[in-house]
Amino acid sequence: MSIDSDIASVKIHLGRIADALEALLEERGYVPTGPTSVEPEPKKGGKKKGKKKKGKETVVGKKKDKDADNDVVDVKEVRKALKLLQAAVNQAAVKSLLKKYGASTLGALDESKYQRVIDDAMEDVDDDDD
């Protein structure tokens, strides 16, 4: 093998690698803006981060079961409340609240404490808005 054939082989492999990387970036919504930079593709029709609509109240935590009068709280509602807390305060507030109820993650949180976590999170969100 000569150096020329080695260089040609390297070019072929680099071209394949570049094609694969571009396909991965495109799949994840990134668009190349130049030969060495990649920017995230702007989301179309989505919410703009940082702007809050006034007047619309977010209700989290109390979901009525159609067949019973019992309040049913699931992990999705807790997650939504914790995301609101993170947006209003910060991630440390979320961790502190989970630790208060004996969990380091949402998965480790006991289901019986879901409603209390939601109530505390919403209270902290409301306090921060004032």
C-alpha cells in the first residue's frame, strides 16, 4: 500500500463518519450553520421559554376519578408541579422539597406523599410570584 491509497481510504472513512454525524444531528433537530458549528433548530409553534401568560392559573394535583369521589394523584402531576417549582425558583428547591419527604429522586418518593409534595411545591411557586 502506498501513502496515496492510505489517504484515499481515510477520506472515504471520514466521509462516512461525517454523513453519519450529520444524520444524527438532523434527527435530533440540529442544523449545521457552518463547517464547524451546529445550532439547534428553532422549534416551530412551541412555547417560548421565559414568558409567562398572566391570568391563566395552573392547577396541579387534584384529579377527580370519574367513578369515585376520591382524589387521585399520579406521578405525572407531581412531576408537573416540580417542573413549575424549578421554573419559578430553581433546581435546588426541588431537591430540597424531595429531601424533606425522605426521597432523593421522584422515583424514590412514596406515593402517599404525592399530594403533600404538590401542595408544598405550589405554595413555594405562589410565594415566589409575589
